[in-house]
Amino acid sequence: MSNSINRRDFIRLSSLISGVLMTKPLEALSISDPWQKSIGTPQKVLILGAGMAGLSAGMELQKLGHQVEIIEGQMRAGGRVFTARNMFADGLFADVGAARIPENHDWTMKYVKKYGLQLIPFNPTENDLLHVVNGKKIRYSASKPASLKEYPVSLSPQEIEMGWAGLSSKPFNALTANVGNPAESTWPPQSIAHFDKLSFKEYLIDQKFSPAVADLLMLGWEDKRGMDMSVIELFRELNLSFGAPRNKIVGGNDLLPRAMANELGSIIQYNTKVIRVEQNETGVTVTVSREGERTTIKADRVICTFALPILKKMDFVKTFSKRKQVAIDEMGIFNLARTVMQVSDRYWKKEGLNGFAATDQPIEIWDPHFESKAKRGMIAAYVKNTDSNSFMSMSEAERLSFSKKQVNGVFPGLDNYFEGSYTKVWGEDPWAGYAHAIGNRTNMTEHLPFLSQPEGRIHFAGEHASAYHGWIQGAIESGNRAAKEINSF
Ligand SMILES: Cc1cc2nc3c(=O)[nH]c(=O)nc-3n(C[C@H](O)[C@H](O)[C@H](O)COP(=O)(O)OP(=O)(O)OC[C@H]3O[C@@H](n4cnc5c(N)ncnc54)[C@H](O)[C@@H]3O)c2cc1C
């Protein structure tokens, strides 16, 4: 809080500055909204962060004639879209952040198409995949799921009868009946909002299903220790991001932010860390540090795209409303880590396997270049939830040993072909501090609506301030939404 005004005064003041009464969440922006047709008064806009939210906001505002500057702490744009390059043989690379682009993510697809980037399927359709449950390996193919009888979990005879298709849809009937539009920021509707206090397992019990249904549907995500994720967040995910085919950008997903940054050119200031953000009735002052030297930059408005852990630590001169601050402090966070290992031979192919697996540890394993005809390649261990939290207190050697053990447990023989590795632990990334936001129990109704609301002249974008947590789609949609807010003044 500034020295001269108290919090109540500030809330009133910031409502006046922004011209909006902060009582109602903002609407999520639809891709068909032609907001760019009306040109607001040109303003000087400072965008904090050159991830997908900052890049898309900057691009749209610049096109409209606003004076835009983007401040980025790292030497590269893209943030959590990060492709590990130049560390493997034969030009191999691996996406260690955003990996899959669902075809129904219209905002992401719009920018992919703009730059003519080529997409190929993320998942193979040939050869078999594996599930590992309670130590048992179950083999299946993309066209033929395994019988539920094969899984060593406690399902009722009726649940087994439903098969995978029934088990993935029937438990959600109570939510589907009144679903509304899960992409809206005002979602969920009152009729289902009360389910926000339940985790998936609690919801299953409430709906008279076996909790083991969660163990199967959350393979690769939830371990036996469970997850706090609200069933409302899970249902939104299933509606908005699951089911559609998933792709990857040929040559690596970082080609998208690179193309955007290239177009924006010198308006991005790299290697410049934001230290402090202060506002008053007339503008915003941002203190930045570059090579140890501090300077201030003034702007009419700011779009802040920093991830939640960065927002928590940032010195905003305590200017936020109580609901906003509580939402920032208490919204759920999810950690992820990925170890990519180079192998001299993609040995799993000899067994008719395609290198893809999901376990109850919770780990996903995949071959990032399954489409390649080359013998040498990679295998990735995608480590989640409690296991990725424990990575933060492990040495590099321990992380590698853990990841190798997981891959060996599924595809034995790794040590014969292992050539080197790289591990990215997002929980310790100084520019993100986590992988993404997640709506834990009650978060979707109590906190999410406040994450996207402006505070005076400071506007907010980023995956956490969208309906799509942990997706590029959410970053881009919120970047456009924040740009629209500013353009309306
Ligand atoms: C492991 C993992 C897997 C994922 N998988 C997928 C997937 O398969 N598909 C998908 O679509 N999405 C996926 N995502 C999510 C996607 O990567 C993010 O939702 C999206 O990239 C977030 O963009 P953003 O602009 O909101 O934030 P960020 O990318 O975090 O951008 C914020 C920017 O701010 C900068 N910054 C931070 N602090 C400061 C400071 N003090 N000063 C200056 N600059 C600063 C950062 O360097 C960064 O560039 C994944 C993410 C992770 C981590």
C-alpha cells in the first residue's frame, strides 16, 4: 500500500481510475469478438513478460496504434513454451514446457496459422501403448482400448460393463446436465457451482461411483496420494481441452513465440527484470533492473502476465483489493518436471511399442520424435504432482536416477542405450515458480473470478487468469482480453 492512502481509499480510487466497478468478473473473450475494429485512445502500454500472453497482447495493441513496450527478464521470449535445443546429438530437441496443441484451441491455432507453422500429431496411432497400474502393465492400442477387467482396481461389475467410453462420460452426468459454456469466465453456473468443494474422488463417491474410477481416468496425472483438484476444474478441462486431436509444431513449439517476438522486434526489452510496480491517478511507474542498474519506466497502463508465484513475490506497493490478493495467494498451483533422455536406439519399437505410457506414479512417458525413422532418438519422463514437488529437493543425479527407474519399469533396457539427459523442473524456474495454476477445491468459485480483474491501471493476463489453466490457449485468450480492456479506454 502506498504511504499516502489506505486500502479502502485505494479500492475506491482504483475503481475510478479504471472506470469499472470491481464487483463482477470479466467475460472471457471469444475468438469471434471483433473488438479490434474499434480503436481506443492511443495509450502508452507497458507489458510485463514476453510469454504467450504478453506477446499476443503486445501484437494486438501495437496493430491498433498504441505505444507498446514489453519487459522480459530472460534473454528469450516464450516463457513456459520452451524447447531444449543444442544439447543433443543429430539435431534432436525436446519441448520441456508446452508440448501438445489441441486442435480445438482456437486462439492458439489462430497464431500457429498466422505464421504458417506446420503441425503434426503428438500421439502415434501405430504400435501399442502401455498403462501401468498397481505394478501391472496393460497393453492397448489407440484403436482398441484394453478391457477394464484387466486393470487391478476395485470397480463394480456395472462400471466394468461400461468400458472406457462409458467410464469417461457417465460419472459426469450430473455436471453435463447444466454445463453452460465452460469457456466463460462466469462459469460454473449456480446449478453445479456447489460441486467446486469436491475433489474428483469425493465427487465420484457423491455420485455413487467407485473412487477407483479416478485412478483409471487420471492415469499419468493422479497418484494414490490423490489430488486436491476440484471436480469443476477437471470437468472444465475435459470439456475444453480433452477429446480433440493434439498436435505439435514441426521443429519445436518455441517456433511460435519466436515468430511472434521476431515480428514485435525491438519493442521487447530482454534481460530486464521488473522489480516494482506503482500506480496513481495518472499512470503507472515500473522499476526495472538491467545488468544491475535500476531505472523507472512510466506508462498509462500496464498488463502484467507474470505467473502466480512471481505475482505473490512482486512489489506492487500493496495496491491490490483484498479479494485479488487472497486469490493470488490461495489459488492452487501445480508443479511439473520433465526429463528427456537421448538413446542410441529406440529399443521399445522392437517390442511393437510406440514409447507412450501412463502410470499411477504419476508419470507419463513418451517418444517426442515417434514419427522419426531414425534409430537414435529420445524418451521423455513427464513427472507430475507430488513426485515433481520432490524433484525440487533432489540433486541432478537423483532426478535422473528417478526418471530412469520410471522408464526402465515400463520399457526395460534403457541403460543399454542411454546417452545423456536434460531435466527441467518448473517449480524451481525463477521466472515461473510452477508449471501452472490449478483450481483446487473451492478455488474455481472463490478465487478464479478475481484473478483476471484489473486493479486500477494494472491489467492481468496469463494462463492463470483464463479458463484454460496450463494451456497456451489461456495465455493467448487472456492477452487478447487484457488488450481489449485497455483499448476500450
Ligand atoms: C511442463 C509444462 C507443460 C505444459 N504443457 C502444455 C501443453 O501441452 N499445451 C499447452 O498449450 N500448454 C502447455 N503448458 C502451459 C503453457 O506453457 C502456459 O500456459 C503458457 O506458456 C503460459 O504463458 P504466460 O504468458 O501466461 O506465462 P509465461 O510463459 O510464464 O510468461 C511470463 C513471462 O514473464 C517473464 N517474467 C517473469 N518474471 C519476470 C520479472 N520479474 N521481470 C521480467 N520478466 C519476468 C517470464 O520470463 C516469462 O517469459 C505447459 C506448461 C508447462 C510448464
